[in-house]
Amino acid sequence: MIRIRNLHKSFGDNRVLRGVNLEIEDGETITIIGGSGCGKSVLLKHIVGLLKPQVGEVEVDGEEITRLGMEELAEVQKKFGMLFQGAALFDSLTVRENVAFGLRMLTDLDEGEIEKRVSEKLSLVGLKGIEDLMPAELSGGMKKRVGLARAIAMNPKYILYDEPSTGLDPIMADVINDLIIDLRKKLKITSIAVTHDMVTAYKISDRIAMLYEGRIEEIGVPQEIKKSENPVVRQFITGSSEGPIKMKLRE
Amino acid sequence: MILGDRVEIRFLRYIGDRILIVTSSVGRLTELFRQTIYWIGRGSLRTQDIVSQMMEIGIRSFPVIGLTALFTGMVLALQTGYAFSNFFGEPVYVGMAVGFSMVKELGPATGCMVLAGRVGAAIAAEIGTMKVTEQIDALYTLGTNPVKYLAVPRLLACLIMVPILTLFADIIGVLGGLLVSVYSFNIPATVYRDEILNFMRVDDVYQGLIKSLFFGVIIIMVCCYKGFTCEGGAQGVGRATTSAVVTSMVLILVSDYFLTAFLVCIGIGAAHF
């Protein structure tokens, strides 16, 4: 269970989060939607402790994490796996070494066992036989799937997706969406995704929350969001440039 | 308090901002150094990372350091030979000038300047690229502290390899000076050699080696810092790399003076005629 209370975060003069309150239940898949630059990735990074807020609290399984020291925070971070927007694969390491990274650093498993797990996780994401390739030799979709295999290699309790289908062609985006749903069924983990793609959001989510002007504007199951009368939510999900959300254009 | 927008006030504000930026950078750099030492103290280090960095920092730097040291020694002998020929009528004391200069100053300082350009730039660029592509964040999510994984092996490898590289530079520089002395000024090799062996002491060499250790620490910590704090995509990486090299070089030269003064004060490499 993750609880976010009154989270405020600024970067210099830019107030990104202005009092976010959110509760994430175990086993659910929740998607946070919002415009570009509204703070979705920033919120995600607070959940896993990569950023610290100016004000507010983040509670993971009953433990408040924003004031933890380096080592205690590292213990909490072991519960999470994260798929980054660009996959963030380590470019000097092979696919095998990338997926095995957490296992090599944190466990005493022997090479044979590690090889088995790497193979198993790559199969889960629909990739086989690419263990010796370097990240530079992979396509965008393959990079994301390797990133996903790496994120689940340690069997985490929570998995975070930062724009999982962004930048992929529609078919590959749907492949990733199917993977997210499949993983939830197979591994029974809690998933938190951030996206501005409504197709993905409707498909994978138990609940959808919209972030607007630094706060959660509305939260509900996909059906409720689709029928929402809130003008901000309506403008976003119908993809209209007219409405209360004013995207600042360059002068 | 609004002090207005007058030129003087804006200038003061600018100076104030710059001082604040520099002090905050110094603070964060010191914090990075403290964390690096902390992780070294914690133990369970990955030897394969340290060894691979020793290859990269040390072994691969030998050719370029050898080349720069050779020509430094040669030009030093050339300049000293002509200068003392003018002054004393004979090219005297060339061996002593080259020997002392290389061992106490030029071996450590120019060797580390070369390292700053070669190794420092690579470190800042590599870590900077990892930062802007979120690989540093990924390390945290995989239970790995980036300072322990990236900075520690590089610092340890540097502490081991830099004194060896400095000694190598000293020797090659002295040999370069020997070549010029013998073939340009007809100074007998024995005279050159005896000037060095009779007048140089071990603690002169130590002075150079101790300084080179400090310079090495400066290079690694400054360049890791610039990499870890890099922002802004490819342009940011370029800026961080340039800044890392320039800052390292300036800090080497500035600290050279203070280190030398301090070491002489406590009797290492002090004057002894």
C-alpha cells in the first residue's frame, strides 16, 4: 500500500506538485494521466524515492520514506522495479548483463541460476536469444521489453512504468500494454503507470487519476473517467486544444 | 526587500549569485568525496571494476604521458642549455635543472594535466550521458548506489596508477633531457647523470608523487561530480565535459602552489644546499 500525502515539489521557481494526495492499493494497476510537463514523472520518482519533496509524505507499506537515510532508502527501493521512458539500459553491458544486473549486485546466486532467471524473464517479455546483443543494436520496442525484463528480474512488489508506450508504433504499444496486463496476472504485482496515451490508460488500468496544476483533479475507474463531466478531464481525454487547459506556446 | 534595478545593485546581485553557486558546488563536491570514502571504508568492493579502470586510466595513458614527458624533458634541456650557456659561458647544470624540474613539478603537473584531458573528459562524458539517459536513476532502482558503483573504482584505480604514471613521466623526461644534452650540447652523459644522482634526494621524488596523488583525486572527484550533476541532453554532456576538464586543470595548478608550499614547510623536498 502506498500513501502520498500533501506532496509539494518545486524546481527553483517552478512549482510542479502543489499538494498531491493519492492512495494506491496492493495489487491494483493505477495510471496517472496528464499533459506534458504537468509533473507525472516527477510524482513517479517521488514514489520510489528518487526525488524528495519540499513538503509532504510518501508512505510505502506503512513506512515514511522521504526522510530516510541512504541505506534505509536503498532497502525500500528493492521493493520496486521501474521501466524508464527511454528504457535506460546500461549501454556498455549486454542484454544478459543488463537483465542480470540486480541479481548480480544483490544476490549470491551462481551463474547457472542467474542465466536461468535471465532467460525466464526475457521469455516473459517475448524476447529470446538476444542475450549477447548490446543495447545499441536493439529497436525501441526491444529496448523497452529488455528494460521491463530487468525491472522484474528481482520479483519486485511494485512496478512503475514511465510512459511505457510512448515513442512506439501502435502495434508495439499494444504489445507492451498486453505485457503489462499479463505481468499483473502472472506476478500479482501492484503497477503504477504514467502516460498521456488514453488508449493505454483505458486498457491497462483499474483506476485512472488525472494530474492537473500540481494536484489530482479526478480519480476513478476507466468508465467513470470516460463519462466525467469535469471540463479539464473532458478536454484531455477528447484531445482538444480548446478548453480550460491552456498549453503555453512559445512567443 | 526590493533594492531596485540600478546597475550597481544588479552587479552586486550577479556577484552574489556567482559566489553562492561556487560555494554550493564546493559543498556538493566535498559531499561526493565524503560518500566515496564512506563506500571505500564499507568494503566489499568489486575488484573487476577496479582492475578494468586501472587498465583504462593507467595502462592506456602510458603512451600519451610518455610522449608528453619526453618532449617536456627535451625542451627543458634545450632551454636550460641555451640559458646557462649565455649566463655562465658553458651549458652547466642542465642535468640538475631537468632532473629537479621533472621530478618535483613537471612530471606530476603536466602528467596530470594530460590525464585530466584524457581520463577526466571520458569520465565526465560517460557519467554525464548515464545521468541524462536516466541510467543513474536506474541504478538506484536496481539496489545499487551510483557513487559506490561508478566513483569508487575510478578513485581507487587512480590512486594506484597515478604515482606509477608520474614516476614513468619523470624517468622518460629525464631521458629526453639526456638525449638533448648529449647530442645538442655535447654534455657527457656521466656529467648529466652525476648531477642528478649527487644532488637529488628521495624526498624530492616523494614530493612529486604526493602531489600527483592529490592531483589524481582532484581529477576523479571533479569529473565524477560534473557527470553526476549533468543536465540537459547532449549539449549538457558537452558542457559538463568541458567544464570538468577546465576545472580540474585550474584546480591542479592552484593546488600545486599550496601543496608545494606545505610539503616544503614540513620538510619534504625542501631546499638542501
